[in-house]
Amino acid sequence: MKRKLALGSLTAVMMATLCTPLSAADPVDPAALARTRKQVKVLDGIYKHAIVLVTTHFVKEESDLPAGTAFKKLFEVAKENDWHHVRLIDATGDPYDTENVAESDFEKAAVTQLVAGKDYVDRTIVRDGKPILQAATAIPVVMDKCVMCHDNYADLPAGMAIGALTYEIAIE
């Protein structure tokens, strides 16, 4: 566990060094940025609707494979194919799984804004000389069945962000 935490800390330091926010000197084509934001919203809609459909139709009891777990495997495929990077992260401070903790400065700041009521936040960075859109979208509890596996959400206010999907997509 300590090795995993140390490796995670080293990765965070390396990413902070390699990734810098865009400045006025590094403008992004507004049309390309608009297309990339639209792509995030399309992916977000597809992923969230599919997770709800899977939960509705296939998760019947606590021992069933949670839709979020299944979709993390799909997210790995997207990353391996260099399509985009998407993560499911916790926004409550009580994650279902330790890998769901906000890691980057962007994820941590995004969680704060999503819990405060925003539905979507983003920023652009440069990595390896290429512009990247980082985005995060809120995940509220949308059905009673969510509480079957996440009983810690039972007493939270309706509509409160309990998690987020975070994205990194090249701006092309």
C-alpha cells in the first residue's frame, strides 16, 4: 500500500511538471475547443445513461456487479486506445473504492465546485506541446437502487454531487 501511495505521489509530481495550464500566449482554436466540449457532453450523456440502464435492468441485489465497476473496464479500453481518458471519482470524502479518489489538482478543484452546485467544469492545459481539455461532470444519486451498494449516500440531499466523471481529451 505504501508503495502504491508513493508511486501515486510521484506520478502527481511528474504530471504537475509536464502539464501546465494554457495561458493567453497559448491560444486554443475556439472552434476546436467547442467541438471538444461537445464531445465531452456526448460521451458523458452516453456513459451516464448506460450506467443507469445497466443498474435498472441488471443490478438486482448487492452481490451483482455494479454498473460503475463494469464501466471502469470500458474506461480502461478508451484510455488504452488513446480515445480519451475518463475516471469515476468520489465527491463525498467516503469513496466506494480507494482508486476513486480525486488525484490531480484539477480533479480536486472540480470536486469542490461540483459539490458547491456546478454540473460541469473544465480547463485547458498543454501536455507534450498539445492542448488538452480536462472536464468534470457531476454525478448525483439518481435512483433508489444507488443506495443499495452505497448506503453512505442515503441521507444526502437530493441532487447533491456524490461523484464525478472526469475527462481528458485532446483538442484537435
